[in-house]
Amino acid sequence: MPSNSTVDTAILNAHRIRFPIPGGASYPMKKSIKQENSEVSNFILVRKFRETLGHMAAHKSYILLPGIFDMLFFLIYGFITAPIWIKILEHVQAIAYVAQDRHAEISELVPTKGIIGAFAGDPTGYYLRNFLLLLLILSLIAYFLYCFFQGIAWFIAKKQANKGLAFYKFLWQFFRINILWYILFLLYYGTNIVYGYIAQRALRLNQPSSAALVYWSLFVYLIVLSYFAFISYGLLGKYRDWGTYRSSFSLGVLNIQYLLPLFLILTGIFITINYLLQLVGSANQWLALVLGFVLVIPALAFARLYLIKVVEELDTP
């Protein structure tokens, strides 16, 4: 039976790296902290996955509470914005009707004045101005409702890992941090609408179109935007606003080997749920609705907490 000193030596050698030196000998060196952290990080997604499941099993109220605010967001958003969407569609139809009569004139103006400039003249200008005003009102309502209800849901998730977090301070920062992300999202949304019109016009005139390239570029843009936005949510309460932006970009780039698989895992979960709901909905829509609540609410709660746990550990010095 080996002695204790022999076992200790074997354990010590197992945690050392031998570097060759001239003369054929080797010099044992302990692994650096960076190397040890790298080995630990290789299992971070597995560890945090288990931790998140264990936390949710031990704190079942956490599963339901943020889900209430998720559902309130969708219900109140739909209730408040439904009349605005009706007005927007009425103006779109009016613009399309008038534009049909002025098709030749507008087609000549688009290359020099752009789409907005071509439609700015009367009578389409009246409907266009109201249309843009309604879009602005809709955007402000969506921003406020999203930040309020989703801010509360993210606070509940963040509170599971950070007990000393102040609610009003977190919610106010959630409002501020989303200003940049929302502007960038509106840029995506507006570009998508404008290019959709250009692509349809090119299709009617049998002109070549780069629609596939543009739509894929916009899709990648939206994915990248969501990637950094959700990372910033995991850092809220730790830095000031610009510090949160800087840390989310640096963390997202330098730790992409961990965070990208994390997002793929979460995306895979929601794609699977969506496919399952579509499958059930084709047979029974009411059953799909109930199943949606049962599956989506815990999935959102899991996704938030899982992301927060991974981001906080990767951001630890």
C-alpha cells in the first residue's frame, strides 16, 4: 500500500506542468490562475444549468411570479395598442389607395427624393404625417410597457442572485439602458418596412432585387442586437449605464465561446416549445393555449436566471 507521501506526490504532480529545459531535465511549474479558470469555465454552462434548475425547484414561487408580469405585458400592450394599430392600418390603406393614382409621379420622385419625400406631397402627405405620428405614439407606449413589466420580471430574476438589489434603482436603470437598444431596434424595424416596399416595387416591375441578402443581413443584425442587450440585462445593478454597455460588449466578444452556446441553448428551448405548440394547435387550439402558459412561463423564468448566473460568473474578476 503506498505511503501518504507517495500519494501526496502523485497528486502534486497531477496538478503540475513540466516544461523541458536544456540538458534533458524538466522543471515543474504550477498551472496559472488563468489556466485553472479556463478549465473551470469549460463546464460553466453545465454547472449553471444545474444550479438554475436546482434553484427553481427550491423556489417554486420564482417560476410563477415573473410569468405574471410577462402575461400582463402582452395583455395590456394588446389592449392599449389595438385601437392605434387599427388607425395605422386605415392610414396605410389610404396611402396605398392614393399612391395607386399617383404611381407614375411617385415612381419618378423616389430616385431623387426618396420614399418619404415622394409621399410627402398632398394628398398622401396628410396620411403620411398622421401615420408617422401614430407610429411614434405606438413606439413610446411599447417602450414604456416593455421597460416597466419586463424590468420587474428581470428584477425578480436578478434578485435571486443579488439579495441587496434595490427595486427602484434597478427599474430606472432598466429604462435608461434600453434607450440605446430600442433606438437600434427601431432602426431595424424601419429599415425592414422601407426595404419591404422597395422589394415589392422591384417585383412588380420585374427588376432585380437583393431582398434575400438584405433580409438575412437584418436578421443577423437583430440577433447581434439581442445578444448584447440580454447580456447587459445580466449586468444591471453592477455598473453605471455606460459601464454596463462597455462590459456587455467586452464580455460578449471576449467570452463568445461560452455566451454564444448559451444563447443557442435558450433559442433551442424556445424553438422546441414553439414547434410543439404548433403541433398541438393544429389539433386543439385551446389545449395549445393552456400548454403555452405551462411551458412558456417556466421557460422564460429559466432563461433569465440561467443567463444572469452565467454572465455574473464570467464577469467576476
